[in-house]
Amino acid sequence: MAIVQKKYTDRIEVDLAGPQGNAFYLLGLAKKLCNQLEIDSSVVLDEMRESDYENLLSVFDKYFGKFVTLYR
């Protein structure tokens, strides 16, 4: 008998042109994902807040790009 790991196939999709593209929504989602993935949220959120919106998106993608698709 073979043991097969279930791959994570259901990605979260965020439309940046809609209400989910709001920086506060993305920060909240990042905090929630950090808790689920057992990542130190203070490090991630501080890094997201360091600069402008494009930096926030870049950092979000760096940490959660495997799980979340951001599109415009």
C-alpha cells in the first residue's frame, strides 16, 4: 500500500482591483495565514509595512505566494 500526500491545490485568489486589494485586508489575511502556518506574524507584518503598497504586495507574495494568487 502506498501513502500519498494530498497536495494543496485550492489556492486563495485575491483581486487587487477589488475590495480585497485593500492594504488592511492583505495585512489581516497575512496575519491569519501566519497563524495557520506557524510563522512569526510580527516579522512578516513589519516587513510588509516598511514601505509602499508595492512593497506590501512583494512581501506578501514572498511569504504566501505558494498559497495565494494575487491578480489585478
